[in-house]
Amino acid sequence: MFRQARSFATTASYLYKNGLTTSPSNVTDIAPFVVNSAFSIELYLKTLAQGHGKTLKGHELLKLYDALPGAALVAIHAEIPACAANRRLNEAPDLRRYVHDLNDTFVEWRYSYEKERTKAVHIEPTIFVMECLNNACKPLLEVA
């Protein structure tokens, strides 16, 4: 599951670096960036839960985050300072709020063509969440 999470995060990173940070930006990369980011976050959360003895199901990121075992939350929060230093968040990092803001983006943005408007997604906090979760998962691989 971790490899899948990382694959979707890597695709999101590629889209960010090669389409969203270029001038002019490739606006067609926005939806795939959001969908890949949100799905990677979902899989990272499920990886962390599984690594701490719990199985989670569903796509709602906040429910997944709130259902994590305490040890998984401790691992995530240990990553916040270093990951925040890598991002331009313009505020004190609030990982749970960022997860809340991304809660249903996987489904919403996957079908954005069916909607008149989608909820805004902020790129820096999204990348911050992916980095924190990725880094929190790494020690689980060393134990396995």
C-alpha cells in the first residue's frame, strides 16, 4: 500500500514540477495533481493505520485521519516541523485542518467535469500533508 501511495504522490509531484510551476502554468495538470495527491494521502493514512494494527476503509480523509491509532498520530506530528520548513504555508501548520480541507477532493475532483465549480485546493498545504504522511510511513517499512 505504501508503494501505491508513493506512486500517486510521485505523479502529483511530477505534475506540480513540470506543469504547475512552469510559466505559463499548464492548467490541465491541476485536476490530475489534486486527484493523485488526495489518493496518495488516503493510501498513506491507510498505510499508517495498518502499520499500527488497524484497518481503515473509505475515501473521506478526515474520517481516516481521526480514526488513526495514537501512535500513528505521534509519528505524523513528529514530522511536522521538518516538513513545514520545506513549504511556504504562510501560517503555523495545521495538518488536521489541511486534511479536513482535502476531505472529499478525491471524489469531487475526479468528477470535476460534472460540476459547475469545485472546492479550492491549496497546493502548498497539500504537498505538506503528503510529505508528513510519507515520512511518517517510512519507519514502518524498516520494521516490516
